[in-house]
Amino acid sequence: MPLDGSPGGPGSDAGGAIDAHCHAGTADGLTDPWNTDAPLGNYLRRARAAGIARTVVFPAFDSDYRAANARLAEIVRRHAPRLIGFAFVHCRRDKGRIGSMVAEAVRQHGFRGIKVHGYEALLTREACEAARAFRIPVLFDVVGRAEVMDMIAPQYPDVDFIVPHLGSFVDDWRAQQRVVDQIARHPNVYADTSGVRRFDYVVQAIRRAGPGKVIFGSDGPWLHPGLELHKVKLLGLPPAAEAQVLGGNIRRLLARHTEAAGRQAPRVLPSGEAWA
């Protein structure tokens, strides 16, 4: 299969593409774009023009993720069925209530996953237990700390983890190379393509782990979804493989959530132990 950036075949039906990484809604930080506002107007127009059918969204950075998740739920409802909500949690600040926050997000808001950002706090058992209870994936930005996934993934083999940016938005090649290795070794670890500028690392990820372990994401609304999608198109994958990356893989992970999941309250670990 062409993986050197040369043009490939027609690829998957663009109408079925899913962007698995996008922020949405206002926040209360007011110091940086990512903690002030993530407006969807231009993003949705650009995504439609690119052929992206649906988008996974989660809040921008905020000091109160329960409130931010509730605001996001209104945005998701307003654009139904275009958007798929993920609950954002802060694994240190929300310690002791992550289970209830995720339960509220899944049961009341219809959210289908969890977002954790390592810039704020690393992933904890409490968040992983909530994901396990509801059979939903965790999008965990390791911010270059890729080594923690080698501890987390074996502890929760029944939880699916998506590592965005191949492990580093700031082009830490060491982290990105380690994530390429991890998605090849751990059955429950996936990577998304958002913001990955070293194209050949995406090529390596597909070659080593296969198209079933790589997920298209844009990191919208700040990155252009059409540009990020074109990066996947440039891989020149066969239609079936491209379809996996552009939507099939995230659809499969989201489908693992069932009505029966989460009927019992997730077990909350008082320690909130983290892999730090």
C-alpha cells in the first residue's frame, strides 16, 4: 500500500468521515485560546466542505468540568446528530467525583467517552474505572509522557485508550516514536493524527500497527479539519484501510458502550492514584 505521501485511490466515502478530536464551547480561563473559547461556526462549515460527517467534541480547558460538560451537552443537542460528546475530567481536582461526573455525562447527556489532559493532571485509576464501567474510550493527552501508557494499558486491558497527536503536540519525536511502538504492542492503545506534523511518523504508525490502530482527528476548531483530513488522504491507503482511519475505528470503539454498561455505580478509588 502506498505510504510515502504519493496519491492513492479514491479512498473511503468522505461522507462517512468522523473527526475524533475537537473542542467546543466557552471556558473561563481568558488567558489563552484553549481556555477561553472554542467556537464551532467556522469549524462546522470547514468540516462539511471537507466531507466530515460527524465530530467528537469535548470542552476547552475550564476550572469546572462538570459545568463545562453541561454546557457542551447543550451544544451537542443543538447540533444533533452531528456531534458526539466526550466528558472532560481533571484527575486531580475532580478526585472522588469522577465516577459521578462520568455517570452524569453518559446517562443524562448521552456522552460516549472521557477526555483527560496530562497538562492538568495525569490519568488515574478513578477515571479508568469509570471508563471500564461504561465501556467507553479514554482520550488521554500524555503531553510527551508516553511512558505512562506502558503502565496504564496492561492494568486496564478492557479499556480503550486513544493517545492524541501520536503523543506530543509539540513534535517531541521521542514520545511520538514510543507511541508508534505502543499502538503496535498494546491491543487497547490507539493514536490519533491531530496536529502531527512529522508525516512519516503517521506512515510508520500505519506500517507497524496497521490501519486499525490509527484514528483521524483534527484538534479543531483551532486546526483546519480539511487540512488534517487531507493528511490522511495523502497516505494513499486502499479504500478499506482509509475507511478504518477516517471513521471505522472510532465507530468501533464507540459501539462498545451498551445500555447494560454502567448500571452499577463505578467504583471510586479514594486514593485517586495516578501514574506519575
